[in-house]
Amino acid sequence: MISLLIVDDHPVVRDGLRGMFTADPRFEVLAEAGDGAEAIAAAEKLRPDVVLMDLRMPRTDGVTAIKELAKRGVPSRVLVLTTYDTDSDVLPAIEAGATGYLLKDAPREELFRAVEAAAQGQAVLSPSVATRLMGQMRQPASEPLSQRELEVLELIARGSTNREAARQLFISEATVKTHLLHVYAKLGVNDRAAAVATAFSRGYLTAER
């Protein structure tokens, strides 16, 4: 049985989700929260397998809550469930450490499968979000690499795994993966080896670094 924490500022939405999940024996709803601050407190106390997290809420928003949960070492997987799929919503949530991103119009069984996948640590993206991210990957961006992206790339060039890089930079492994996705998009490549080679050729990395 997968334990859940439902986070949304609309009581009607919370009631609907609770009814949906409690009716299925695969899931157990431990609690509800009306904003990010309540979510942080509840998740830290109850340690649910999955937190269903809305993004735009009063007091403390979803992205801030996701960051704080990661900072406090709460092991719960966060599955964003929202009505928004814009870049300004998707990317910050994934960078903060969300395991998945789903839209509220997802069919019941798709939501159930997403929760089960998230509980196992598998990345879950709604089709529109996946298409958006893939589009960014295929179109090299013009902006230069950020300092953090350079730091990640340097460690990768030295042979560090994502986990080792995360430990050295004091960030989550999911955040390292996100930085690498940004590097791939900016350099117009599809894998780590190509990213390192291209970074050397463009002067982002040198043998002395």
C-alpha cells in the first residue's frame, strides 16, 4: 500500500482526490494540507511515500515546499499535480527535486500509475510536459552555461557519477540530472560524453580546470 499526502489549497480538489484514492486498496491517504507550509510539517512528521503537490498556493508555494523537503532530507517522493504546464512552472518544480509532473486533467488510471511509479522513484511527466522538455533539448539555447552547470560539468568530466557530483555540491541527484539536461540543451548534445567534448572545444572546460 502506498501512503499519500494530498496538498492543494482548494478543499474541493482535496476531497475529490481523497475519495478517489481511499476507494482503491493500493493507496492510503495519511493527511491533507492546504499550502506548502502545512505540507512541509505534515510530510516531515508522517513521511508518506508520495506527496501530491499543487504549485500555486498562498503563504508557501509548491516549489518552495519541494525545496524545503529536500533540504530537510524528507524521503517522500513529490509528484506535482497542477493545472499549469508553462516553462515558468515546470522547470522550477523539476529543478527543486520533484519526481514527476502531472496535470489535473489526467485520467484516474493515469494518475494512479503515476503515483505508483513515483513511489518507486521513477520520473513521471505528463505528455505535454515531456514534449516541452524534449523541445528544449532539441533546440540549443543561446545563453551561456551557468556557474552551477559548469561545476556539474567539471565533475562529470573528471569521471564523477551523478550521485558523487550531488554529494560534492551538496545538492540532490535529481538536481544534478536537471543541470545536465540544461547543459545538453545549451550545447546541442544528447549525452555526457558529447557534452564534455563540446565544452572543451568551446572553452568552457580546459585541461587545467
